Amino acid sequence: MKKILPIIIAFLTGITILAGYFFQDTLSPVLRVILDWFVLILGVASLIGIGILLRLHLTKIMSNQKGAFYSFVLILFFLLTLIAGFVLTLENDFFQGLILTVAIPVEASFLSIMAATMLYTSLRFVRTRGWTPMSIGFLISAVASLIFNLGYIQAQPDTIGAALLLFFRRLPKVGARGILLGMAIGGLVVGLRLLTTIERPYGE
């Protein structure tokens, strides 16, 4: 019974959500309840994850392990952000500006790391696969998108150069859409495997 009940719950929930795409008006109250439960469980899981993370860093600080200073900085700014969020609320302009001041440089750094990683991956792809049309195309796309997105190369509007510049600047978006498409197909396959009880992560 302990193994069958999670399967039944997962199957009925998945079928209900899938049917909600076709019968939204009829199943909207049920979908709202499922969404509320999902948000509640996600919130509890997030709190548990934060607690585990804080305990890990507190243990590192108390035992004076390597990297204890960074753990102290992380906990300090976490508490400051948490207190500021409760006191100022999310609608406060100062709090929003404070978060964006940190978030935007972090996102820019992450994108720069992704660009360098893409270039390094393209070089490794050429070294392992050789000079094939696929590896050459990947290398040219990586180098071109990296150079043209630096902003140093400009072109006059409504010219062939502007059109080519726009094309090379959009290459990362094409790759991102391909990644999203692959994620969507992968999620669909995993969902079907869960509905047909081929995969049973809830029974582990």
C-alpha cells in the first residue's frame, strides 16, 4: 500500500494537470488547489534547504575550517537581506535598488563566464572531433557572437553591415532557444515516464 499510494497520487495529479490544458474552465478550481499545494511544498522545501545550508556554514565557522571567513560573510549578508526584506518589504524602492545592485553584476559575471566557457568548449570540440563542418560552425558562432556582443563594432542603420551585426548578436538567442526546446522535450519525456510509472522517484 505504501508503494501503490504515491503512484496513484502522482498519476492522478499528472493526469489532472494535463487535462487542465484542454478543460481550463472546468478544472480551474482543482488546478488552483494543486498549485497552492505545490507552492506550499516548495516553500517548505526551500526553508529546509536554507536551514541545511546555514547549518553547514555555521559548522564550518565553529570548527574553523578552510573557507570559514566566506561562510561568515554569507551568513551575515543573508541575515541582513532577510531583516531588510521584513522591515522594508519588497515594494520599497531602496530595497529593490539594493537587490538589483548585487543581482545585475552577478548576472553579468555569469554571462561572461558562459561566453568564455562556450569558447573553450568550441576549441575542445575541434580538438576532439577534428575540423568537421559541425565543429567549424560551432567555433565560428562562438567567436563571432563573443566579438560582436562586446559593443565595439558598430554599423550604420538600414545597411547590410547592420543586418549582419544583428544576425551575429542573435546567435546566443538561437542557442538558448535550442536549450529551452531540449529542456521542454526532456521534461515531456520524464513526465510521460512518471505517468506510466516507469520512473518512480516518489517511491524511493
